[in-house]
Amino acid sequence: MKPMHHKEIMVMHNQQQVASRRNFIKGFLAGGLGAMTISPRDIAAALLSGKTPSDVHGWGVEPGQVKVGGNENPLGPSPRAVEAVARHLFSVNRYGGGTSDLIRAIGQYHAITLPDNDGSDRRSRVQDEMPIMVTAGSSPILHTMATESMKDGAEMIIARPGYTEPALSWTRYRDAKGLDLKIRGIRLDKNYTHDLDLIYKAINNNTSMVAITNPHNPTSTIVSHGQLKDFVDSVPPHVLILLDEAYIHFVRDPKYKDAVHIGLENENVAVARTFSKGYGMAGMRVGYGIMSPKLISRLKVHMPRFNPMGYLGVVAAEAAIGDTHHIEHSRQMVQDGEDFLAKEFEAMGFEPIPSHSNFMWVDIKRDATVFSQALRELDVSISDGKRRWSMDQHVRITIGTRDENEALIWAMQHVLS
């Protein structure tokens, strides 16, 4: 018998789904006005319950596309953030009220005591004493740390494989200005975790910056708080340390202690946070750094005088940071999705490692580029570890909604067969 093409299989599956959808619609119409109490979101969930890519309609994605390669939050933003944007939508012709309210909301969230602004004569002094800097996403924190540490003959230490944004800032300057800048990639340990001992041994008099992503991207591993603090305490004070906590909301251990106080207690440490992941606001570009006021003053030299953040992003972030329910919902969805995907991956003979992020690092035992391209033909996008991180048989897969996860597994099984 001639093998069926994947499009033919999807058509058959769609025909089966039509019946269930018709039953839902029939029941909905029979309910009359009483059915109007059903929310549009619930109606969409019932109508879009397919298991193949063509059946999936994720938030912020074209129908039929399964986008599990960008580490976005598939639940979308907090409803409070959406409401705040809608409430201020027709005020975008104005510059807005600044970021002071957002800074105080962030301070309250982290239980950071901030200086009081008890009069206009104190305003500038208060700003100079703030340990929080808000930016258009966390990338400006990474970039300004890299720029501040840049000097002829300097060295930066990053993990390999790892998130390379700070190193790219150096690469661009090196190529454009002809500076002598060296980027040293330190391999992860056997568990795909930062090897802090190796990183420490690599530090020398020329080292001006160390970048650590925790939880790590792309491997989703973490180092313990104690190890991280001991490492920071041992690093010479002339070395700037970037602690990128973009994925901190997804750490499995509910008792895990973040690095906020490390940033507050050390004048050479910046802790970077973002609203793009846990808060589901990647398109709004809101982030912040927690560090000493002295380090903030150094970084602001490399920033525009007026913060480039958009007005809607600011009001959305102010609303979102207080919505702990949305964060918990996102975390639980991710953990349930990881449990489901881990079993499915292992059944396929793959080797996922335990995740502390909203994505998984998976050894697929075959060429990652070939496999990723085959999935793309089925409208499923993942991150190709061979192309992005020179890891020939590894892929990074974002944990999606249940429908997205099931459609991903369907596509992977189809490729394998």
C-alpha cells in the first residue's frame, strides 16, 4: 500500500474533528440565550481542540501554526495587562507619566525598600538612589553591561552553549571599531549546567565581564543559590557579573531563592528580569535590572536620556506584576506540559533533561537540522540546536498548551515514521 502523505493524514483527522465541532455548535445553538454565559475563550477552546497542527490556534499565532521555538508564554499576557492596555489605548499620542510607578510596583513585588519621594526637590536625588532600572525588555541591561565592560584587551566569559546576546554586543564593536576584545566560551558540565569552578579558573586580570543565565538558555538547568552566591563573592570586584533571570518564574523548586539580594548587595552585579516570559508580554518589550544605584549610574551613560519604553508597555507591566494568579497558572501549565512531553520524548527514544524553564533541551539522537526542517514542513517550529548552538543532535522545544504539545508529538511521530 502506498504511504499516505502527511497532508492526506491531516485531512482525515480534520474530518473526524468536524463531527465533534458540529456537535458542540449544535449544542450551543440549542442552549439559546443561556449559552451566552459561555465566554468567548471557552468557545474557542471547544472549537480548537485538534491534535494536529492544522487544528491548533495558539495565542498570537496564525491558525495552523505550532510555534514552540521562541520560548514565549502560550497563555498570552495577564488579563489585567490587556485591560490596562485597552484603558490607555487612546492616550498613546502622549508620552505618558514615566516609569516611577512601575519601579515602585517592582520594588513592592520583590519586597525592596525604596527611597521615598516626598517632594519635587528630592525627585532627582531619589532617582539616583533607586536600585531598579526599567528598560525596553531586558536586552538593554545585557547590552549596557557589555558596553560598560568594554575596553581594549578585555575578555568576557560566557557559557557554551549559551545565550550570546552580551557577546554579540562585543562582536559588533570589535568588528566595527577594531578593538581587541576576547570572548571565552566555557563549556557546561556533564549535566548541561554552568560549571562555576571552570568559569572562576578562567578569570584573569583582563576579564571585565562574566555572563550567567540562570535558569540557563538553551539547556533549562539551574545552579543553586548557594553556589551562585559563593561564586559572586569569590570574583574580583573589577569584573562585572550579569545574572540573567529571564526564566526564573518557571523554576520547579518552589523554595528556590532568586538572585535579587545578590544584585542589591554587590556593586558589580546586575540581575536582569523580563516581562517577556512568565508575564507573556514579549511583544511589549518591558524588562528591568536590579543592582546597586552606583552600577545603574554607570549603565545609564550608555542609555538614551529618555527611556525608550512604550507607554502601553509601562501600564501593562504595572498591571501584570501584581497578577500572581497568572504567573502561577503559567508555571503550572508549563510543568504539566513538561511532564507530558518528557514521557512522550522518552517513548520515542529521545533524552530530555529536567527543565527549570518554559522549554526543554532534548537529545533527539539524529541530525537536529534535518529533523527541525522536517517539522517545519508540518507547520511546527522548534529551535535547531545544531544551527544555533553547534549541538548536532539537540533541539530546544518550548512547552506549549496541551493542544500545541499534542500537535508537536503528532508531527514528531509522523517525521519518525
